[in-house]
Amino acid sequence: GDVVTMIINGTTYTTTVQADGSWSVDVAGSDLAADTEFDVVVSSSDALGNTVESTTNSTHTVDLAAEAGTINVNNITADDIVNAAEVAGTITVTGTATGGDIAPGDVVSM
């Protein structure tokens, strides 16, 4: 297949185009964090040996900080008062966690 080349943060990454036109290459995350814009070049040749380079530009952003969300605690009991009878048992504390980088499966601790 044709050769795909890109230079990201000073490191050359090379791979080949597959029969279905796809390609992939493993790039160090640190290189992508340091270089948010780079060119991708495909070097091709036809049956007669004529060569051509096809080029495109790739840009991306880097997010290295998690964004805080909002946490709400519902009323502890119907009247929001824990009485003597309730102290003797267990009370389920509920609430919501939304926004920011909060996602299903995140751990809630108190």
C-alpha cells in the first residue's frame, strides 16, 4: 500500500494504506499533547511509476483538566429531620451529580 507519513512533535510516524483505503498509526499521547496541528502526507505511485503526494492538515485540542460538575443532596428524610425512630435504622441518602466531566459510573463518596 501507499505510505502515510506525519511528523508530530518532531517524531516521524509512518504507516501504509490498506486495501479498503484505511490506515492507522499509534502516536504517543505526549506528542499529540505537544503538537496540536500537523500535516499528514500520503505518497502514492501508479502502475507507470508516476508519484504524487496528497496532503491534509490535522488539528485538535488538548484537555488536561477535568471540569467540576454540580452535586445536589436530596432531603435526608421527608421532613429533612432525623427522628429517634429513624436513628435506630438506616436512611438512604440520595442526590444527583451532573455537568462538568461527571459521567455514569463515577464514584460518589461522603
